[in-house]
Amino acid sequence: MEVRIRNNVVVTGQPGAPIVMLAHGFGCDQSLWRLVAPALAEEFQVVLFDYVGSGRSDVSAWREERYASLDGYADDVLDICRELDLRDVVFVGHSVSSMVGVLAAAREPLRFGKLVLLVPSPCYIDEGDYRGGFSAADIDELLDSLESNYLGWSATLAPIIVNDPDQPELGQELTDSFCRTDPAVARVFARTTFLSDNREDLASVKTPTLILECRQDMIAPPEVGAYVHAAIPGSRIVTLDAVGHCPQLSAPEVTAAAIASFARD
């Protein structure tokens, strides 16, 4: 199957300009970049896509054995890069896609010129001195709730993730995005996301990296951003004037400006 169709690849912006690839997180699709992509497209060539099983991808291509680890999502990214013959990509990964970008860049470093890790987390579970934001019991409860009632879980959790009471429509948008995902696919992606541990992968990152965190984020608290910054040699970290785990929705202007500034450096 052609990768462009399988992953619903959309290319916009300026032909021949530096390439910015926008990768969505769990329960989302490329539509959640709708407020950021047009601003970036004024200066860059922008590549948008949906992971298999998300958005308008070809769901028939989804296989649990492939997407039961983040390597399967890195395969999607690398397949797109090969299909479009991309080099020196500025890869912007939201949430769990940050670690997907880390894995992809480690496997084919010449494809990637820079990494932008937007509200990243290499591990969601507290362990020893590491603070991921959740206890193991918290994650078990979250996954059990998702298994038993995915639509109810989505309606409850999405507004908390966005965490912007002044813009309740954003919580509804994320809820709708969650609900568009096939529950069987979502269950596997959730387990892959919340049980992943990529802390050991961070020290090997050689690609110039920018970490973008929010001043308040229940999914990736400040301790996580500080950990990622300390673990990736030479990385930069910027705290956006934004709250919640989806600054591309709640604060698109500052998010786009931070990405563009790093991409053009």
C-alpha cells in the first residue's frame, strides 16, 4: 500500500523550504495541528500525517503486533521519510510522539536535522527518584477505565488533559478526537504510551533538540521536562506561557513561534 494513502500524508507550505514534520500524540490526528500548521507553512514546507489507526489513515493496515511498541510508530515516521525522500527534517513530536522521534532519529539520523519535543515524557510512572507524574496504580486504574468504557473515559479525561477552563471547546475537540479512534486501536496505543520507558534512549540523542513544556501540565509536569533536558546532551528547554498538555490548541501562536524560531536557527 502506498505510504501517502496509508498514513494520510499531507504536504503544505513552501516547496524547497526547510521541512517541518508534525507528529500527533495518543488519541489524536493531524487535525490537532490545525492552528499551528498554517503559521509554519508561511515559512516552511510542512508534512502532516496520521499514524495507522488514527484520523483518516487506512485502518485496515493496523496490526496490533506492530503498534504494541513505539518502534511501530517510528516505523510509520521513517516510512514517510523514505517515501518522500526527506532529509534534515525538523521533527515536532507531541507528547508520546516526542519519544517516537527520538527512536526514529536514532535509527536513521541523516533523516533528521532537529527534534522538537512538545510536552515530552520518556516514562509516565514514578520510579525511585524519577517523577513521571503517575504511580503504577494510577496507570493501572487509567488503563482499566479505558478498557471498560472508552467513550466515558474520553469524555472525562480529555478536558483534564487540555486543562483550559477558559476555552472549554478545546476539551470537547480533544474528546471528539479520542472518540473518533477505534476503541481496539486506542487500547493498544494507550498501553504502548503509558507503559513505555524511553529514559535510556535520551542520552544517545545526537540531533539538536528543543524541549517545549507548559507551565502547568498534569501529564508531563515540570520535573519531567527538567529530566529530559538534563538527559539529552546540549538540548534547550523553553517553558511556554501555556497550560495543559495540548499547547498547539490552547496557545497556538506561542507554540508555532517557538517551533519556527528553533527551526530557522
